[in-house]
Amino acid sequence: MKFGIFYELQLPRPWQEDSELRLYHDALDELELADRLGYDYAWQVEHHFLEEYSHCPAPAVFLGAASQRTRRIRLGHGIIQLTTSHPARVAERVAVLDLLSRGRVEFGIGESASITELEPFGRTMEDKRAVWEDALRAVLPMFKEGGCEYHGTHFQFPLRNVIPKPLQKPHPPLWMACTQIETIERAGRLGLGALGFQFLSADAAHAWVHAYHNAITKRLQKLADYRINPNLALVSLFMCARTDEEARRRADGATFFQFALRYYGAAKARARPPPGTVNMWEQYEAWKRANPEAAAKALSGGLIGSPETLRRKLRKFETSHIDQVILLNQAGKNTHAHICEGLELFAKEVMPEFQANEPAHQAWKAKVLDREIELEEIDTEPFTARYGAKGIPAETVARKPAK
């Protein structure tokens, strides 16, 4: 099992003049620390206009800075929105980052899940899937040597040589965002790595790993000519401390992450409220005061606890043959000091056991892909609930003016 870290760059109100400055530089310090500690991946989202939830519209710039402060950790786009950027601009940015990082880029791609993000770029919730597929077909030939042209439904590109070219050939590994758990099987059919959220149970992980690999080996339907990337990575809320109680105390931001996700996800077309009409942190604090049991329950999942607790949880999921666990602890108002301490403690007392088992996992996966091991076809219908859905209100709460 490999381990990554994940960044939405959340910034709850109230904001100070230097809040975003500190947010970005703290995150770069954390990535540099994670590289030294032996973490395998660093993942960065792309979101636009989502106040408090994500202040990260330009991941290529951030990861470019990180490439010069790290040496080994792989730098993942988790994800680039192909719906809001022209394919040629995407190809250029990915290639430059791959050169700057000496071939450490992971190329995650997605559609965006919000009308708030799509509308300013002339896209809709109805056409985003078709745009995404067309953009993927357009961007991949741009990584090849020489010129290319593309004539699709949504993109027309005359013969040009898109330069520079990435160091990794034929292209950096491809991943797909799986914001809805059912899309994990679709990622397998497309031959793309799956970036999803943690499952509710080891049984659910077992079922979806089987569905993913069976889709790759039995029902592969690639959208274009690309190298498949048979990897399933799961984002988990995270905080590691000496005791479970201390970890939960330090991980309050994890509940904010879930609250904001549900708050926005319940809106029609996942629309965000107009700028300045909601103070999300105040809404969260009010919900937490009114629902103390639900708030406590929300912290019971994920990887939040002492090293022994996290080892016990990971051992259950390791038997499911998940490829990577991505740790999310930059959330809400979790402090930079606690994030760094958690990363260090986990790297020292938990991570080595599971990284040591990676060769055995890769040997198992090679046999699965070669059909030497036939995986059972498991009904995934009982396992469609995503981690974090319980305990957080689905309804949109009353709005208040932001401060």
C-alpha cells in the first residue's frame, strides 16, 4: 500500500489579509516535509469560486513550486477540470510540470461537479460529460512527438506542435475523479486510475476493488489511445496523534470538510450560494452545537486516531488490495503544527509496515491483470454509500450574511 496527502486548500472565515498567503506557504512546507518522510504522492485539486471550501484554482502553479522543494514524492493533479480549460493549455501545463519535476506528474482529470464552476466557462451540467470525453481524446495526441490536429464535437484544433513534451512517455499516468462511488467501475472500464473517497467498510472496499479490476480485465472500453493505469486510490480524512482523544480534538476540520461537502452537494446542480451570502464556518459551528452526537460520529470514521488505531484500521483495508490511501488533514481550521506532527508520527510508527508489503501487492495485481487470478463478480449495490454521508445534514441550512 502506498500513501499520499491531499489538498483542497480550505480556508474558513473569518479571513485576514495574509490568510491565503499563510495557507499556501504552510501547504508547501507540509509537502516538503512529506517528501522527506517518504510519502509517495501529493495530490492537489482544481476548484473555482468555492469560497471557504477550496481556494485552489491553479494547481499547476502550486505543484510547480512544490516540484522545486521536493525530490521524490509524485505530484498529482487530483484533478484538472478538462471542462473549464482548453486541451492544448492542459497539455502544455502538464508537460512543463513533468519536466520541472523530472517525471513525477500524475495526470488526474475530471468534469467539475458544480454549476458555479462550469457556468462562467460556458459549460453546463448537462454537457460536461461529453465535453470531458472530447477533451480527453483531444489532449492525448498533443503529448506525442510532432504535430497533431483534432476535430471533435466540442473542440476544434488545427495542426500544431504542442510543446514542450512531458518527460514520461507516452504520457503521465491517467486518473479519473470518482466523486460518486459508482464511477469507480466506470474508471476501470475506461482503464483509468480511480480517485475516490474512503469506503464505509472493508467489505465495501473488497467489493469495489473486485468491480474495478474486473472492469479492466473483462470490460475494457478505452476512450482513446492511452496507456491504462490500473490503480485505485482512496481519500480518507486523517489525523494522527498519541491518543485517539487527542487526534479527534485536533481533527475538527475533518467534520467541517464533510459538512461543506454535504451542504453544497444538496443544492440543485450543486450550486454554490452567491458570493458574500454565507459564512460557512458559522453555519458549521451552529450545526455542531445543535448536533453534538452527529458531530462526534462524523469523526469516528476515517483515519483519525493513535498509531495503534490507524494500524488496526489499515490492516482491515489492506486485505482488500487498495493501491493507495490518500490522507486529507488540511481541512477546516486544523493547524499547520498539528498537520506536521500527524504526518511525522504516522510516517514513523504506521506507514513503514504497509509500504513494506507493496511488492507482494504488486505481484498479486500483476496476476489479476494477466487473468492468472480470477476475481469474483460481487454485487456492489449494497456498498454504494460513501464515507462521510452519515451524520451530516443533506438539507441546505439557512443562509446568513458573511462576515
